[in-house]
Amino acid sequence: MTRPNSNMLPQSKRLLLPWPETALSLKNQEKNMADEKLPSRSENYSEWYNQVIQRAELADYAPVRGCMVVRPYGWALWENIQQSLDRRFKATGHVNAAFPLFIPMSFLEKEKEHVQGFSPELAVVTVGGGETLEEPLVVRPTSETIIGYMYSKWIKSYRDLPVLINQWGNVVRWEMRTRLFLRTLEFYWQEGHTAHATAEEAREETLRMLNVYTDFAIDDAAIPVVPGRKSSTEKFAGAVDSYTIEAMMGDTRALQSGTSHFLGQNFAKAFDIQYLDANNQLQYCWTTSWGVSTRMIGAIIMTHGDDQGLILPPRLAPYQIVIVPIFRNDAEQAKVMPVVERMRQELSTSFRVKVDDRTEVTPGFKFNDWEMRGVPIRLEIGPKDVEKGTVMAARRDKPGREGKTSLSQDQIVGQIAELLTEIHANLYERAEAFRDRNTYDPKDYDEFKEVIQHGWALSWWCGNPECEAHIKEDTKATTRCIPFDQPESSGRCIYCGQPAHEKAYFARAY
């Protein structure tokens, strides 16, 4: 018997159909999938994460180890993230460009700290067109080197500064341990690269873009993040200072969700990026880089998801509303569908709307399917709703009866707008409360080792990398960031007991 191709099945059936059960009738397949629940997050968080991505059709495993295929639903989510960030970049004066995927090996060797940091992760091309290349080419792990080379050609005078460029693209880093969206060999991202006349301007740019990421995470992704500075051991290879936004996931682990780097003159000197100042003196530029990747999708999944599947923040969800018509016969269908179409037209002027008009599956199956996909609002319209001039709205963030409310058809747009605003606020407040409940201020190192197994620790740290290394060895926790918001007092290092003037977040991380 030949195994059926899952792509031949209707979209609603394209889940992980185990062989040989693909030979079952579609009706039995539907029943099996409806009955098969996700693993609970408390029992197996990792498996819950993997399954929800595949069942919601965000992504799938590629035939190359460590690579992923981003499916249309997942790409639509990424497109909304792109648009949201791109709008902010352009509002701050940045423009988009594109740089090559292949970089000469000699470019990476020009900045020693940079090449040392990335060398274990490099994918290198040595043969092209059937012939050995004179110089190996690195498949882009990040673009500081190639962009630095181009900036050295383009920048001649102080009048050319600042240069504010962003790139949307893909990069390759040869990771040994991979996970969909969080850590893959190839992933998609944006990387900004800027050049400035002074250190002050470059530092201001570095923090401005971190603020952009913070604003995006809070206002669009509904994720509470902690902005702060990376430790010297955790900073980007080749940077003077690195800054990050850190988020707590649903299993209390930390996820670095965006970074911004002050590169000083390291890359400017390596690639001879110089300009003539107003006094006709030759000066090296000061540069920055900053980026957010598709791991933000992983952050959204793990921050908001529940045991029923995804819960997507309204401002980023591919569909903000799904309309499910409910009818038992042709007569009811004839009554319901004109109202469904009218609601679709009215709502589509302001929101992203999907009508689920599949007839081969039951309304109950549709409810579960769209819950899995995390659509913020489901509208149910049946014969009684038509008679009453109402629709039944079900909020994804509040399952069951608690999240259901009857809305007037005549005022549907305004009511939906209010509901979506409430959903966003609820998601953010819930995630913030979860983070705060699981963040501790341990009184000593023994307590630190205990709480770090199930949360974050905000502790005094002397700044010594040796203390940092010992903590990592003992607990597998790393310094996530030194937050900008610091107490006015001082204390003693949680590990060595020496005087400390800053607190740092420690956590196990993805």
C-alpha cells in the first residue's frame, strides 16, 4: 500500500496523521484528531511547544536537520511582525536595503573577537560551479563585516552621516541543538546597521532601537520585557556593549527577544570606515547593529499559549476574527449565510477576518481548530442570532462561558474593537503577573540555587565573570541582563559576598 500524501487532504486534515491511520475515512480522521489532546504544558512543556506549532500549521520540519519550513499561517504572523517593526524603523529615519548572502572568509577574520565568537557556527562554501574556490565563502551568520566593507566605500565625509540602514533577510548559524523558531540553522530576521560621527550619537542610536523593540513587544506582542545591558561575557562578539530585552516564557525560562549593540570603532577600524570631519580631519566612524528574529514567534507562543493551543495577540494575529456559520439544513443555511457575508464585509474594513465555510466538518471541530490556531475572537452566527440581530462572540483568552458574550449586529465594528483592546490588555497583564510571581530576590546563595530552578532571580552581582561562570556551572542559569531600573542602594554579590553596585537577572534560558 502506498502512503497517502497529506498535501492531498483538505487543509483541516493536514495534521500529523500517523501511518497507517491515513487509510481511515475522513470522518474517522476528524474524530481521532478532535479526541487527541495536546500534551499539557505542566506535563511536557517541550512536547506541547513542538506539537502546537505543527497542529496550528505555523511551521514544519525541513528535510535538512535543524531547518524549518515556515507555513503560510506562520509566515502571515511573521509578516505582521515585520510590518509592525518596519513602520517603527522608518519613523525613526531608517531605510531598507539588501546585502549578499555570501561573505568572503577574509572579512570575518578582520575583526578577531567577531570571528572567534562565530567560528563554531559558520557554514562555509568551498566549491562553486564544480571548482574549488580561491577563497572560501561564509554563508551569512550576520552582516556586520560585509556592510562594514560597503560603508567604507560609501562614507567619505561627515555630510554622509549618519547612515541608517536595515535589512530583512535570512542568516545561517550551524547550531547543534535546534528547536522550531527558537534556534534553527537558518532563520529569518531583520538586522539594522548604522554609522555615526560620534560615540554619543551611536550610543543614542543603540538605546533608541532597544526602546523600539521594547515598545513593539509591549504594544503589539503583549509581552512584558525587561530591557537592560548584557554582561561582558554575554555580549555580542565584537561589540563594546550589548543591550537586550528579556522575556519570561510559560515555563519560567528566559528568552532573549531582541538585541541592540554599540560596536564602538571596532568594525570601523577593521574595515577602514572613515570620514573627513568639518575640520577636514580624517576620523573613524562609530557603528551599531540591532536585530529581532523569528524567535519572536516562539516568544509569542510560549508567553500566551495554553493547553488548548495558541493564543495570539490581536495586533499580530493573521486573523483577528473568525466567523463560524451554524446551520443544520439548507433552509437555515439560506437564512444564516447572507448575515455572515454582511458581517464579513463590515468587519473587513477594520480587521483581518476569516469565514470558515467548510461543510465537511462540524461547528465543534471548527471551534477546536481555531482555538488551536489562537484567533483572538470567534463569532458564531446561527438562525436564532439572525432572528435576534445578534452574534455570539467567544474570546480566545477566556475559554468557555466566561469568554462568551452576545453582540449587536448593528454595532459590531465598535464592539469588536473594544473586545480586541481588552484581549490585548488582558494578555499583557496576565503575562506580567506570571513573571512577577516567578521572580525572586533570594537572601543567600542556597536560596538562589533553589529558586532559579523554577523562576528568575534578581540579585546583587559584583560583575566578576568568575562568579558568573560558577553560577552557570552550579545552576545552568546565566545573567540575562543588568536592568536599567536599578535600586539606589548597594549590596553584596549573591555568589562571593563582595560589594556589589548593580542587580542582575539570572535565569535558565532558551
